[in-house]
Amino acid sequence: MNIYHPTEEDIQQYAMVKSACASEVIQHIETCTHCLEEVETYRLLFSGIRQQRAPGFDFDVSALVLSQLPETKSRLSTDNVIAGFLVVFIFSCIAIPLYLFRKSLTGMFTDIPPFFIYAIVVSTGVFLLYKIISMYKKYQNQIQLINFSSSFGN
């Protein structure tokens, strides 16, 4: 059994979005009366914040700020020139050897047994699928946190 309590951030995360917490944190909080009291305190605090009226101005802030911003001129910046040069350089480093050795490249994969080619393709596919799923889960958690935090203003 874990004798250490979760951090304040973990308890706040549990109070806001329980599904975004680690399973150890959820298990501890659900079995610890002290942590459950802290969670209820945070939930009460969050509900009080949600019930507050959103601050507002009696004038248009965006119009005042936008009128004071200088107009940007479209011009070729140093960053764009360097980025363009790097793109051309990298493309040249790849395209020129491919063109020069095109006859040798065609026979390069003919001696590899099909089993190894299939193994490479399958392992690459599994790796890409894993990365896509983990990115999607991270995206869902971030959207869930954004939606929760935007509910404070309403």
C-alpha cells in the first residue's frame, strides 16, 4: 500500500478530470478519506469559480488594441531566405545521388528475402499505429482539459 499522498496537482487533476489521472492516483484517492476531503474542497472551489460572472468591459478592447498595432509589410525576411535555402540544399543532397545512382538502386532490394521486407513493413506499420494512437489520446486529454478550463468563464 502506498503511504504517500498524491501531490496537489494530482488532487486538482482528479477533481477536474478524473479520467486524466494515473490509476495509482485514482486508487489512492478513492481509498483515502483525507484525499477525498481535499478533492471535495477543490470541487467546491471550482464550482464557485464557475458561478462567478465573467468579467466584461463596456468598450471594445480588440478595436482599441488593433488600432494601435503597426501595419506589417510583406517582405522577404532573413528567416524565409534561410529556410528556402535549407529546403533546396536538402532536396539537392537527396535528389542528386538518387539520379546519379539510379541504375544501382533498382537492383538494391532484389537480393533481400521477402520475409525481411514483410517484417520491416509490418513492424513499421505497428510502430506508426502505436504513435498515432498515443498522439490521439494526448489530443483528447488536451481537448478535455481545454473544455473544462473554458467552462470556468461561463
